[in-house]
Amino acid sequence: MSEVIAVPNRIKRLIVESLHLEGIQPEMIEDEAPLFGEGLGLDSVDALELVVALEKEFGIKIKSQELGREVFSSVSSLSQFIAGRT
Amino acid sequence: MSDERAAGSMRRVAVSGVGAVSGLGWGTGPLWEGLRSGRTAIRPFCRFDGSLHRTHLAAEVPMGSPPEPAERRLTMADRFAVFAAREAMGQAGLEVPFDSQAADLETGVWFGSSTGGMFESERFFHRFVSDRRRSRLGDLAAQQVNGPGDAVARDLGVGGPVQTVSSACSSGALALGAALDAVRSGSVDVAVAGGSDSLCQLTYAGFNALRSVDEGPCLPFRAGRAGMSFGEGAAVLVLEPLERALARGVTPLAELVGAGSACDAHHMTAPDPSGAGAAAALTAALADAGLPADAVDFVNAHGTGTPLNDAAEWQALRLVFGERARTIPIVLTKAILGHLLGSAGAIEAVVTVLCLRHGELHPAPGEVPGAAQTGDHDALPAFLVLDRPHSLPAARTAVSTSLAFGGSNAALVFSRWSNGLAGGLKSGSS
């Protein structure tokens, strides 16, 4: 259980570090807030960088665009996907 | 389409606003003040580690002074461009629709750039090799040469034509020529035209490899000149039909009355020493303006400071102006700002407009005010504006030249605005 709780925080730290988001602390990112467009306001280049970073960090593979869209909608959906795989 | 457009008459084109970012700072205020001082902005720089290069100077844009446009994806060159465009639009009294709902279809952007986001691409590769975790794909994605013009269009909400010209060191002037055509023909009501380039290792190393860089600040047209100096920055001119500017109650800063271009078809990097191509561009620009060579009161020379450029340019001036070439004041902006490459033609256009507007030519650093150095074999026997500003309140018409790699030559002709008396209108051109 504690592993699962830690995942969102690891994702948040990864987002901030890998995307070099200045002025944003990991804890400022809400679990359910949208990552792209609104919310954190990431763009498609960020998505590409984030996929690479998450694949490296968690050993996951996002196999289709549809799945990617679903999984990358928020920190919460990402951590559920990762938790289901590990 | 307005009636005026339908009539198809050639419209006179006003410069209704200018903006600039340069080694002298952010804005045309610091630009003009610095140029008047005659002190060069070419000095040691810190944008990247230049210690391995043969030379170690550049006119670097000072960071962190006024607020810079801060969109995350903007490259250095984009930021320069957006700042200059906002300044120019502000001066023109045109609304900058930061939160626009609909793009403005009557406005277009014509921009010159030589390297776009090359600096950021270099940063990506450097980090990719040295510390892969720090490399950002966004840096690589920013490399497009069209970046600065596109960033300006996004920032201003421009929905008309948006085009980038990349033809080395004449890019900025060629972009202005294209914008002039578009405003004259009526395809747009407003053209946001200029250029932007930032320092990067590609050009720094490239020109050094060609041995085209002076170890000290460059000395255009002077004895002892040994090459160019690097600069960076952006410049933007807002062009619109003269009548439109006047109807809006805006006092034009000048008129852009002619543009011309011609190619040496000679060599990849070296100019044709006869100056024929550069002379052809100048002649074409004057013909476009409907003005004789005698009407030109001063020249803002390309004047890079390389022995080959300056000698060829001098030949071109001799071909166009004959003996009068020795007495026309020559303004040497690159001695202060360095060479802005794809943005050089744009910033020198802004400087030419400012000189006309103020009735004063800015000096290059030098000991001899205004005099020709006829005694020295190396120096070109021209009337160089040196040491202190040269007052020329009666100046009505000026040309600015841009001579690029590949022999791509461009020239622009500006006329002072004075209550409808500005010259250069082609007679019977409707």
C-alpha cells in the first residue's frame, strides 16, 4: 500500500524534473488535475519527454495513442496504470 | 477587400512603428542612446563557453533587464522577436491582442532569420552527450528557422500570411522587401516585418573557421579591418499604407519607398569583388523608389569589417554613386552592434529610420570625425561617420544595404516623413 501511495509523488517529481518546470513544486500538482491543455498546461513536446522519462523510471510501455491519452490524463490515472503494471 | 485594394493602385507605405533588441539592450530607446554614444557593444560574452574559439567577443543582448516575453517554448531568438514586435506595434498605436479570440486576417508577418533556435538545439546535443537526463526534447524541437516569425504571429494573433526568409545575412532586408510588396499590393493592411537571430556556436565556429572574424571589435571600412564581429538581437518595423496610418492619426516615422535584390552568382561565401551584384540590388531599389542615385543623402552600409565584403561594397557604391561615393556619409552600425546575421538587415533598417527621424547619423568608434582616411592604402576613401554623431537635418533619403553569403544582395530605400513631402513616390505608378 505504501508503495502505491508513493507512486503519485514519484510521478510528480519526475514531471517537474524531466520537464524542467520552473517555479512549480511537485506537491503543487494535484492528483486529479489535467496535465495537458488546462491544469498543468503541458504540450505535446512535454508528452514525448514524459513518456520517455516514465518508461525509464517505471519500466512501462504505452502501446497505443488511445491508451496514452487515457493514461496521461492526470497523475492519478498515471499512477493507477503504473500500479497495475508493477 | 477595400476599394483601395480593388483599385490596385500602388500604395505608399509608412513605417508606423519600430522595435529592437540588441547588444545595447531591450528597446529602441537604449539602441539609439547607445548608438549615439559611439561606444561599441562588442565585448567578452557569456552565452556559451567560447574559450575554444579563435576569437572571444560578441555584442550579446543583456539578460534580465526589462521583462522578457516568458512563454516556455520561446527560444532566445523568439524572445527577442516577440519583444521587438510588441514594441513596434505599441509605437504604431496598434492593439496587441494578447488574449485575442480571433486571428487578425489583415495583418501579416515577414521575418528573416539565419539560425532560429540553433542555440537551443546546441544545448540539447551538449546535454545529450554530457548528461542525458538534462537534455530537453523541447530544445531540439525549437530549432526551426521559422520560430521567431511564428512566435511573433502567435503573440500578436496574426492570421494573415506569415513567412520566413532565410537567405543568410540579407534575410532581414529581403523580408522587409517582401512585406513592402504585400502592403503595396493590398494583400495585407499591416505588415509586421523584421528579423531575429541569437548567438550560437554554429555561426560562431563557422565564421571563425573561415577566418572572417576580427579578434578585436570589427572596424568596418577602416584601415586594419580584419573581419566581422558577432551580434544578436531582433528588429521589427510595422508597415502600413501611408493613408491608413494618417487616418489613424499616427505620425509615420518614415516611408519605406523601395526595395531591390540581386545575386552575385559568384561564390558560396565570398562576394564578387567587382561589386556588380550589390550595385544591381542598389540600382533596383532606387528604381523601385523612383529616385535617382543623387537623391541618396546617406548610406547605412552592410559594412561587416571583412576585407572582402568592404572592398566589394565600396566598389558597388562607386558603381552606383560614382565620384559622389567619396562624400556620401556612411553609417557603420555593425561597429557597435556586431553582425546580427539574419536580423542585420532589419536592425539596420530600424537604425536608418531612426537616423532619418532624428536628422542625425550615429557614429562608429573612431578617432577621425567624419574625415576620409585617404592617406592609408587599406582604408576605403569614404566619408565614414566616426567618433561623434553627424548632424544631417536635411537628410530626406537613405539606403541600407545587406550583402549575404551566396551573393544574395538586398537594398532598402527609406524617405523621411515630413507632412506629406516625403519623396520616393513613383510617378504615374497606378
